[in-house]
Amino acid sequence: MRRRRSIFRTNPNASPLINTTPLIDVMLVMLVMFVITIPPPTHSVDVSLPGTEPGPAEIQEENRISIDRADVIRWNGEAVDLAQLGQLVKASADRAEPVTLLFEPDARARYLRVDQAIGAIRRNGGTTIAFPGIDGYRDLI
């Protein structure tokens, strides 16, 4: 009785399992090539700062920065915009003795506005930031 030869296997009694090691090697090389060719993410925040002084807001030893539910930023109770906040933080950072910034966003304030305010504080040299009302977020989790 004549056995038929397989055109795919030289040994008809060999294991039909495929060696996947070369396939995995090629896939890993392709993955590394794709990761290398992906451009790095760029994140920028465009802020136009006016050249005028920020008005009647004062710089004290402890300054309270708050954000309410309507996304209004307040510096010691006075409403300011991001440009004015940046100028006030820069003026407080330029003092000989570092000024403490007490950052108190409302628990229901939008995250984007809080992130913009923190970005303005950090870009303008605000290094000493305290979060005194952090206990108010305990009930949100």
C-alpha cells in the first residue's frame, strides 16, 4: 500500500504544530519599529498675558486661591482671570520670603478649570501650594 506524501511536510509522521517563535520575533520587531516611529506627544497651553498690572488684588503672607462651581477663580475673595492669577503668583514668587498659596477649589468645580489654574500657578513660579480643604472631597469617593 502506497502512502501519499504531504506536500507541506517532509515527514508525514511529524507533529502538525507550527513553530511560532519566528512569528513572535517578527511581531516584536514590528512593534518596536511602530513605537519608535510614533511622534512624541506635545502638550501646550496658550496663555496670553496682558502687560497691565493686576489691579487692586493684594499679596499677603497667605493667599487663598479658590474656584467656585461657576469656574470663577478668586484671589483672596476677588475674582481674577488666568492672566491676572499668573501675574499675582509671579509677584508673590518674586518676594524675598516665599508666600504660601492656599488652593481651595470647590468639590464640584470643573477639572479643566482647576488644571488650568494649577498650570498658571506652576508656570509663574508658585512652588509653595497647600490644599487646606482637601477633607471636603472625602464624600465624593
